[in-house]
Amino acid sequence: MSAAFRFGVVAAPQGPGPAWLDRARRITDLGYSTLLTPDNLHLHEPMLSLAAAAVAAPTLRICPFVLAGPLRPAGVTAREAHTLSALTGGRFELGIGTGRPDARGEAEALGLPWGTAAERLDGVRAAIHALRELDGEVRTPVLMAAAGPKALALAAEEADIVMLAAQPATPREEVARMARGIEHLELGMNVFVVGDEIPDWAVRWAGPGAAEAMRSADTLAVLRGSTDEMVAELERRRETLGVSYFAVSEGFAEALAPVVERLTGR
């Protein structure tokens, strides 16, 4: 039996409180299940931002997307995650990873060690294990963003949800290889662009080399066409790749909403 579809919106926590809370409510109104927030030093702190959003939108699930492991001690991450799970009645998911490349500068700005790739993976594992020690009646789901073989292996072993951190130029065959061996877990991916127009800000969000990759007819980074065509493409991705959880930037949330309604009934 195929996994149920789920959709989340990646929204940058910034600006005044009332506007942020209104954005959380709007995401719920559009039918999305989850609010995802980046972990960047130029934005509001993600865990506090998510706590506020959870109060404003009491049915919305919340998840940092994703915490850079090296920016926090494992025990602190676990305690904050467990607290948010308890206070939201189980609506919190801990999104965690080893950190995007530019997070190294953020670690240095905070006076924290960046460490080797192996050390960063060990830190993620330690945070998850510390969280499991705190689990009680509510078990906090863990989402890991992973791309390389070692990170994918750790995600398959420790996580509940695996976000395949594929770049826009990654072909379907390579994404299928990344997903291979991850069984009985929820698999997710980013959708970088919805529609036929590719705005400059979406290319910047997707990263280097994204513009050319997004012009490919078979790219996984872009979802094009009518609502029927988008629905069919996401069903294809679920069937061939096992991906059922899709994250979209807030800038495309309204454009994808008819597809969300069709595939989830929300």
C-alpha cells in the first residue's frame, strides 16, 4: 500500500510577531500539514519561532528544516525537542542534519567547533539518542536531511522521516539510488519551483547550477503543468521513488494548494 501524501511549507521565520503568526495560520488554511523553518543565523531562532506558530495554528505540525547539528550541543537539542513535543501534544518533529556548507561560518560566529564530517554525523546521532532517552508518552519523530551514503545510512537507522537532500541537477536514477535501502520510513523531497516560471529567488534558494537544471523537462526540482499534470507527476514520484512527503517554499504555497487538496483531501 502506498504511503499517504503529506505536504509542508518552508517559511523563513522573520519580521514582527503578528505577521509570522498570520503566515502560520495561512499555511493551515491552504491545507498544508506542516510548517518547516530554516536554521540560519540571519533569521529568528527556529525552535522559538515554531513554538509561537504552534500556538497560533493549533492543528499545524512544526519542524525545523533542518537544525544544523554543530550549532547546538546534542543534549540541548534533545531537551528543546522533547519540550516542544510535550507542549504541542505531539505536533513537533525534530528536523536535523550535519549542516549545509555555509553553516560552518555560523558555527565559527557562535564560537562552536565545526568538526569533521564524521564528527558532525556523530553529533546528529548523539542528539537523536539523547532525545530517545527523554521520550515518554509522546515519541518525537525525527526527520533527517541526507544525501551522502553515510548520512543516508544513519537516517535509515535512526530517523522516522528521511528528506532526500538531492540537488536540482540530480537525475531521477540517482535519487532512486539514494532512496534504495530506506524502508518503512516516510521519504520526502523539496519541490523548488511550482509552475512554468522560475523566479530568480527560487534559483538562489535552490543553489549553484540550479537555473540550468530547472530547465530540464524531467527535473525533480520543478513541478509544471495543470493541476491534473502535477497530481500525476507526484503520484509517479511516489510510485517510482517512494517519496510521499513534499516540501515547498512559501512563495509557491498558493500555487500548489489545489494539488494538496486533491491528494490529501484537506
